[in-house]
Amino acid sequence: MNRKNLRIAFFVREFPALSETFILSQASGLVALGHDVTIFAERPRDEPRIHPNVARDGLIGRTRYLRMPRGKISRVLCALVPLLRLVWHRPGTLPGALSLWRYGRDAWSLRLLYWSSLVADEAPFDVIHCHFGPVGQLAAKLREIGAMSGVLGTVFHGVDISAYTRDAPDYYGYLFPRGDVFLPISDNWRRRLVKLGCEPARIEVHHMGVAQHRYHFRPRRCEPDKVLRLLTVGRLVEKKGVEYALRAVALLGERGIPVRYDVVGDGELRESLEDLTFRLGISDRVSFRGWRDQNAVIRHMARNDVLLVPSVTTSDGDQEGIPVTLMEAMASGMLVVASNHSGIPELVKSGRSGVLVPERDAVGLADALANLTAHPEIWPAMSRAARARISDEFEINFLNRALIRIYEMRLGGSGMHGAVVSDARQRMPVACHA
């Protein structure tokens, strides 16, 4: 089967988001392959900068926002417009969009009404591609009530399959029987989906990736008496584990190993991490750079030696998937020292393309870095192995073509272009979740 120019509904919670370059790259890549992509989002993320790809690839022009008033009274008063739009475009959708007994809060909040009105203007689609599990649940409801059609795929990243399901293992009880394909970004999350009750035949592991050509490859070398230049890129939140990297930097200082550590990113823990830096006496070796766009991040990677990824499982069970910044660093030839956490071991082969240490282990991080400085002969080979790892399995253009093949197979198996789920599946009892 060789379909081209698929109509793709690309669902995300917020768009654009600086920390979600993997979503931007995927959307841009699908457009570049000639597919008609329409992005649906609740809102743009409130951030000071916009990723340059958004303007370059015309993604804002492809984006449709929900525009639903937040206040209940305003929402009811403004509901006449989406209601009339649905009456005009898809009148059969109204009973489902307003069905309190079937959809509960999504119906009485008028969320389904507003969403149905928005997507009905753009439908039909061949593919409904959703990032994060809760977004897939919403799209499944919109498809079930007839607001749109298409093969439904949901990408699972991290928090949506870890923290969301820790205390609610049936959280996706509505989505699992209705989705056509589930796309965990790691084999670790594939196993988790199966454990939660997802049918294995509907699961396809699909990595996120990076555009390798954007990263100039430079094998790293360790010169005598060189200052070890370290980098971390990401939101300053508990999951990123930056506290343990700071403690490792302090330990390296005690061992007489000179280091410089750049922390690129911002977040709720920045102030407390800066305070920890002061208390550890390493303020002269650590620089908090704040948010940077991708071009600036690439420049930071070009001038640093080692990417630190000290990710941890948070107190509420939240975990990483496979951090894209790790892929970017490896594509550039940086050495990487990371936690043995979630899907990271599927990318980093410890001792070959990087070094893995246990979570929350500042001593382990310091030991790994000290060992790298003691063995400069391994640096070039480790750099080349890291780059090769990206080339083999994490190159975005290859992955985007593979994603289209996954959907083409589902479309071919359905027997019709832009198929909806069977009537039998639509009649299954609903176990609604927010």
C-alpha cells in the first residue's frame, strides 16, 4: 500500500512548547513529507520565546485553538456559536457532545461541545495522532460521538504512563478498547501498557528523534589539565534530578578535579537549586543560563564535554521517557553521564555510548565523571558510538517515515480511508475518566 498526502489531525495539550521540541520536530517532519497536518491544542504555552521551527515551517497557521471561556457563565453564554456550528456541519454529533450520562464532566462542562465544533470545521481526517494519553482519551470521545473520523493513535511519553497510572491502573480503561494503535516512546513503556491491560497487538514502540544533520559532530577529547565542562538541559523540576548533579560537582571539587557546569532551563526549583549551589560553595563553577532556544542549546552542546542527565522517579511516580536532549547531545559527540532511569538504558549503552549510574546517586555521578577524566583514551570512541546510536535508531526523518508506515498499515487493514472504529466497539460500555 502506498498512500500519500494523508490528512492528519495532530492533537496536543499546549502548542508550541519550548520543552517539547520532539513534538515540533515531528509535526514539521510530517509536513515536509507532504502530509496535510492540522494541529489542535487547548492553548499556546505561556513562554517568553517561541521555537524557531514554528515560524520557519508555518506551524502556527496550521494550529487551531479551543478558545473555550474558562468561566462557567461565560462558557454557557458563548455556547450558542459552537452549537450552531455543529447544527450546520455535524448535527448528529450534538446528542453525544451533550450526553451527561455517557461523558459526565466532559459533557456538562461543555468541553465536548466546544471541541466538537472546532474539529468539525476541519474534519474528516485519515489519522488522529495524539501526544500524551489524556489527549488520546479526549480524541477517542470526539471520534465516538462522530465529530471526526480517522485512525486513532496515541503517543505515551512519561508522566502520562507513570504518575497518571500509579494510583489509577484503570485510568485508560476508556481509551484502550477504542484506540487503533498505541505508540510508547520506549520498550519500558510498552511493557507498562501491557501490564495496564492494553492489547499487545495494538502497540508499536515508536521513538522520538532528532534531526542529526543539525548537530555538528565533534569527537570529544580530554587534554591534560583541562577543565571538565558539564551541561544539563531541561526544566528545573524534581524529575530532572539537578540537585544530585550539583552535589556531584561539589564532590569533584573536593577531589581536585576542575569543572564548569552550565544549567540551561528554568522552572519551579530554580531558586532552591541556586540556593543549594551557594550552600555547597560551588557558585563560581555553576552557571544557571535560563531558557534558551534550540539554536542556543546547540551552541552550548558544541562547547561542552559531558551532558549530565541525573533523572529520578519523583515522589508521585513521575518518570522520564527518553529525554530528547540526550539524543541531541549524543548526535553532537558529547559524552553522556545519565541515570539508569526509565527508557534511558534503551538509548545509552553504559560503557560504550555513555555511562549510567543509579538514580539519586551523587557519589556515583562524581565517580563516573572522575573516571572519564582518568581515562582520556576512551573519549573519541565513546563520542563516535554515541553518534552512531542516533544514526541507527533515533534519526527523526527515518522515524517520521516509519510513523506514516504504521498508520498506512492501519488504514489498509480498516478497509477504508479515514476509517472509524467499528459500531461494535462504539457500543462498548464507557468508563469515563477526566
